Amino acid sequence: MNACTYFRLEVNILANRKDVAKLAGVSEATVSRVLNNIGPLREETKRKVLLAAEELNYHPNAIAQSFARGKSNNIGVIVPYLPKVNLMSTHYFSELLSGIGAKLGELGYGLLLLFQSPDAPKDYVQLFHSQKVDGCIILGSKNVPGELEALEKLQQLNLPYCLVNQTFSGYSLHSIDADHSSGSFQAVTSLLKKGFEHVIFLNGPTEYSNSIERLYGYEDALEKAGIHLNPELIFQGNYSRKSGVQAADYIAPLLPDFRAIYAANDRMAIGLMQALSEKGYQAGRDYALIGYDDSEISRMTSPPLSTVKVPLFDMGQLAAKKVLQLISKDSEEASTVRLPVTLIERASSLISRS
């Protein structure tokens, strides 16, 4: 009995397409078409092949299937290559990639991480020509020469792609974003309602659309409060902690007169907070500070950092879903989906003007 059982299992493990064809009474080519879902097939034929494959415990090789279908079952995720920066350790990229990976895995696709040098010529179409990916999700895109043209080629060729956290004014492209203007408006309005008449703003580079949107929200909050915009209170970093540290040299001299600060991401806010602390200024005591992103570390600072929560994981999931919809042709019209953001107040901003 044991020997028979062992023999049967061994046959099932070694079953191949020829065995399935023989049992089903069809050709090997027909088995291949059924298992790869290629071309018109009679339902009875499909039923016989699938039953035979099930009986023999036959599982086609995934790599062979991908070649047969002309697909890789991989989605390329393009991220910027930045020397000396571990992108996976940053809240922003780790949350986006986690969301993308979770959705792709759920739907049977793999994630192929592709690093792109900021100075390299942009050619996203080449990824499809080389058959490395069935679709692509682009992180870290910015408004620089060549970028929009490369994206428009994807759009013109109707290739499955999706931008994340970047839009181009006046152009219809597939993108998933957050309502950064609203987030900025919420943060600045919160500070103004505490009695602060002016708010220092540390923004990111303006080649990113979300930086421009945060600036719009900042300006809108001031206008709604009847406060004149003071360009001397607007500074620019590069979204790194180091740029927040560097900004402290320019912001510290203003603190006696201007005691409310809004930074466009948590990393800059934390760098600024640390550098100002070394100069004798304590957040939540000497000035109010709000960051942006709601990174894990924002809860660990002293004092805990007020911030704007951005649903990065959800944005990653929606981007993956969008690309897979485009692959299946369920959705083709270019559009931008924006998710809401929420102000989270902690001790760093819970003071009022005195």
C-alpha cells in the first residue's frame, strides 16, 4: 500500500504537458493554449484539459507561462537613485513600496525595483520594449527637462503606468496623489488660530508638484486670515534632515519675532528642531512647529512632532491597482486621484502666542 502510494505521488510530480495532452485527448499545443488562456477555445476542450491537469497535479512553469503570454507578471517600480541615501529607510518610500507590494502580491504580480539616476535620460518606454515589465509605477518624478516628454510617450502609446505624488499642470496623466494644498492649509490655519500672526515656512524643491501645492495651501491660509504674504519667511530645503539642520541658521534669528514654523516634511522639521535645540530654542516652549507625513519618528521626538498624516500606504495600493486596471484595459482615461490628508496635533505645536 505504501509503495503504491509513493509511486503515484512520484508520477504526479513528474507529470508534464505531454501527459496532460494524452489524458485529455488533445494536442500539446491545445494544452498550452488552455493553460495560458490564449485564443478562442471550446468550453468542453478547456474543461477536459483542466480536469486532466488537476488529476495529474500538473502545474505549468511560471517562467514558461510568462514567455507564452508575452508577459513577465512583474510591475516595475522606478525610484530615484540617490548616493548615500537609503531610500528604504525613509518613511515616504517604505510606506509607498509596502502599499504597492501588498497589492501586487495580492493580485499575483511581482515587484521589480528599478533605480534611476537623476541625470540619466528618461526613457520609460524602453522598459516595455525589453519586456522586463508589464507596467510601471513611477516614484520621485519631478518637473525637469525630459521628464514630461517621457511620460507623454507612455500616454500616447497607451502603456500601463502610474505616477505617484506628482502631477504636471495642464497635462492629463495617470497619477495617484494626496491633497497637499489642503494639508498645508490645515497646518498653517491651526497655527494662526493659536494667535500667531505670521508663520515661517520651510518648503521643498519646486520641481515637485507637491511642494507647489503646499505653497498654495500656505498662501491660501494666510489670505483667508487676512495676513499679507511675507516672502522673507519662506525657505527652501530638499526634504532631507540635513537641509532642516542647515535652515536653522537662517530661521533662528527670526524666532524672537516669529514663533510659528511649518515644515513641508517631517525629516526637515526634525532636523530643524534638533538644530534649534542646540541654539537654545525648544519646540513647544519657545516656538510652535508642524511637520508633514506623520512618519513613525515624528512620535518619538522630544517633544512629539505635530504633523500632517498622508496615506502613503493607500496611495501605493491605489497606484498598483491603477496599473493592473490599465493592463486589463478596464480603465484607460488619464486622471488624477487625490486622497485626503489629516492634521495631527502633538506637543510641538500646542502653545499659543504670549
